Amino acid sequence: MNTLKLLVILLVITSLASAKEYHVSIKGNDQNDGSISKPFRTINHAAQLATAGDVITVHAGTYREWINPAKGGESDEKRIVYQSAPGEKVEIKGSELVTGWKSEKNGVWMVTIPNSFFENYNPYKDSIFGDWFSNHGRIHHTGEVFLNGKSLYEKETLNKVLNPIADQKIKDQEGSTYTWYCESNAANTTIWANFQKSDPNKELVEISARRTVFYPDKPGINYLTIKGFNISQAATQWAAPTAEQIGMISTHWNKGWIIENNVIHDSKCSGITLGKERGTGHNVWSANQSLDGSLHYIEVVFRTLRNGWSKANIGSHIVRNNEIYNCEQTGICGSMGAAFSLVENNHIHHIWTKRQFSGAEIGGIKFHAAIDTRIFNNNIHDTGRGLWLDWMAQGTRVSRNLMYNNDLEDIFLEVDHGPTLVDNNILLSPFAIRTQSEGSAYVHNLIAGQIFMWPEPNRFTPYHLQHSTEVAGLSTIFSGDDRWYNNIFLGMGQDANPKDPRGNYGLVVYNTAKLPVWINCNIHFNKSLPYKNEVNSKQFPDSKPDFSIVEDGSNVFLNLTIPEPVTGVKTELVTTELLGKAKMPNELFENPDGTPLKIDKDYFGKSRSANSPSCGPFDGLQSGKQTIKLK
């Protein structure tokens, strides 16, 4: 063995020997040494001590604290790991228990809390605010009230708590009669809540008390792993792309985090944020409305570049195998910090369901600048927008995702120049895709709903050097420069709106595209209409397919009826060579590492025929009734 190899082995052994495992237990004490026999009491105490290579193991129980890591790891091989102990349920909450409620009338109870209860942040004095936020003419506090884990609906007057009226516009109409209202002065905060027939002194009542759960208050905390936790009930603020973005788990402009196998729920705004820090701008449009918001964001982009936004410093996160739900802005969002990341196998559902406020930053996943980001195999349903890729989706791939019951649309591509690849997805909502972008490829998808396509002549947005954050130029969106190969359109749903020519079933909307398009080898059923110059496709206008989604525990099944054979279309394997280059960046559709790609696997990872791959996401799909297990 030569000297160099011996030195490497010694360094590895030394590194492993110096790594520590700290234990945390609700029965522990922060004066202990953190061993398994003498654990710490709080996770944040361990987070102040851990260094690269260390592991923090948290044992069963409920922890109510903000974890603010002091240090990060050094590399993928030498990270700091935060984990729940195997087989143990660990809850980390941004809330506190509240007792001592006094009965008023009509199921309404009241409690007065000294402001010292909240330490340095009172969510019942702070209200949601930010660029592109719509408050619907009222105040929305960042705090929340929970009865047995279910959030109540805030009202702007006490009378609306005393006399609640069910919201007929949302699915949870009964739940909307459980309401609350608050008032604060210099000394105290008073909350009135309508618990209907429940006695809050006999039930579990919690109120949000912290703005986040896991968030380093400074950048430079890289290579953390967070796994196996149940994280909930933080008083998170609106996460605009022009602002510091703080969710319940927030990377804070860092690199190389792994967020996996967690249950993340009941955030006032966002569950996970992979986004921007404050120094490059914080709600800059709200502060100065003399400039258009898009111009402000362009300025923010250049400030982040001067602040080190690059693959070497920012992004490259992995977010996988999480369940994320009951968040009123996004399940996952990120402005520029999600670049070069992998988001896979997440179950994201019931986002923006209370509908008490709205804005232009809402979705199951909402990313700005998803450069070389891969969004794979996620199940996204019962949101407003499923996936929203806004600005600078370049080198992005959206593959093998299942989306349904999203009432705005499954996928929205806004002012992107590509190349963006959308392949092997199952899109079953009434509105499937809205694209105000160009330079995209849609391949082997199963699409039930309508397609919308339109230009954006008034906004200049960036495109980048290949596989880089460096801006190559700015351009408007002409419309077109898209590719559609080997898709199946079911053409199902209510009739298209004749007053909105941007949308229809199928690809007829591309008849007005300004740039060239490549549309071939698709199958159109029922209401789906082909593009005027579409070739080698099939149309079955009198054939009506049918489908339903069945959720059985963690399993999801698709009951699908295809009346006609989906064979006989002369297809070819979709590759980098076939897709060519997106016009504005003049870049190929290829893998993030620069190698050519080919869509030679289906939704399940089954190999496709190299000579005549089947249309749609399932290789070898047959006509007739069938049940397909999707998850």
C-alpha cells in the first residue's frame, strides 16, 4: 500500500472516530452530555453543538421549538444528520398548548394570553404580507388556532365568530364554521374561538407561536439531512419570490440539503422553502410600486448573481418521500434556491383549501428558476395549481408525476424559455396544462383536461447559459417553439369556453402559435382537437373514454376505459436529437450532466420499444376497461 492511500484511510478513520451522535429526549436535560443514557432535552441545543459528520437522533415525543442550526456539513459524505430514532414518532411543532378557556356564548370561548408568552414574535400581531399577495380586503394573521389538530378559520370580526356562516365555495363547508378572531394590545393577546360543541378545556387546543420550525437564521449552513419527523403548525409568512422565503423547513439560500421521509402539514403559508434570503431584496415591489413587479424581480435576479447564486454555492437539494398537506400557500416553493435539485416521490395534497386569501405564488410546488431541476414521481392532488414553474425553467424535467383534482390546472409554465421536458405524466384535472412559455417538450403524457397556450409580449424574462445560473439574455414570450409527441388526450370535461380562445381540448390552441411547433404522433379522443398541421396522429371524436381515481390507503388506482385501440400510430423514440434545441437559449434537451437523453422508459420504468413506443405513459396500453395501480 502506498503512502497516499494509507494517508487517505487514516483520514477517513480519524473523521469517523471524531463524529458524534447526540441524543435528544423529552425526558432529557440540556445540561446532559447528549449520550443515549443522558440525552439533551431540546433539538436546538444539539443543533448548536453538532459539526460536520455528526448525527442528532431524536426520540419519541412532541417538541415545541425552533431549530436554528449553528453549523452545516462539509460535503455529501460529511453532512449533519437530524433524524428520528428508528420506529419512534417525533413531532416538532411551531405551536403551543393553550388552556384556561372561558365560555362566552353560542359555542364561543375566550382566552387572554400575556404577550410574554410569545417571547420575541407574536403571530397575532403580525399579518400576512408580501409581493403578489391578495388579502381579499382584510387582515390575515400569521397565527392559527387548532382543535385536535385541525385548523380553524380566522375571521375579521368577532361577530363572524359568534355567528359563523359556512363557506359554500370550498369543500370543507362544515369546517369553515369553526372560527376564531383575535385582538392584541401592548400587554395581552385575546383570542375568541368558536369550537361548536367541543369544550376546549377537555380537548387538545394549540395556537401557532413560532414563525418556523427548522430554519438557520443565516446562509452558509450546507449539507444537512432532515428525516423522519412530523413537522407542523408554524406561523409562516407569505413567501414571495422577491422576499426571504421561510416555510416550516427552510434551507435559507444554502446547498445540498436532504429533506426526506417527513410528514409536513398545517403551515399558515408554506411547508418547505428552498428559496431566497433577505439581503438581495425583501418584498421589493410592495416597497416601491413605481416599477412593475417583473422589473423588480429581474433586479433581484442580478443581485442574487452578485451574491453568489451558482451551482457551486446554492441549491442541489433533494426533497423526497415526504407527505405535505394543509398548507395555504405552497407545499414546496423556492425562488432560485431550488436550482439543480431533485424533488421526487412526494405526496403533496390539500394545498390552499381554506381559500381565505390568494395570490400569484400558490401551488403544490411553486418554483422560480428551476434550472436543471428534476421533478419526478410525485403525487399532487387537491390543490389549486399542482405544479407552477414560473420564470427560468431551463433544463427542467417533469416526469412520471400523477396529478388530479387540481381545480386551476395540473401544470402551469409561466414565461419560461426552456428547454423544459414534461414526460410520462398522468394529468387528470379539468385543466391540464397552461403554458405562457416556449421551448418545451410534452412527451408520452396521459391528459384528460384542457390545454391553454398564449404569448406574453410585455414581460422580458431571463434565459441562461447552459446548465448555469449565469444570464445569457432577456426576451419576451412569442408562443410556440414547443414539441408534442406520443401523447394521449382523453378530451373529457365541460365544454371549452368560447370567450377564451387560449384554451381548448387537444392541441388546436397551437394554431395561433407565432414560432414553429413540432406536433406529431398523438391520439385524440372525444373533444380533443389536433393541431392544424399535425401529422401521423389519430382522432376519435365520437369515442368517449372514462376514468376514475380510487384512493385506498397509501395506494392509488386508475380505473380507465379506452374505447379504441391506441396502436397504429407510427411513433419513434423521443431523444435529444429528435427534440432539437429550444430557440432562445439555443440549447438542447439533454440531461443535467450534458449527456443526451432518450425517453425509453414508461411511467413504471418499463423499457419502451426502440422502434415503435406506445403513445401515453404506459407501454403496451390496451383498449377496454382496466385498473392500473399507480402508487
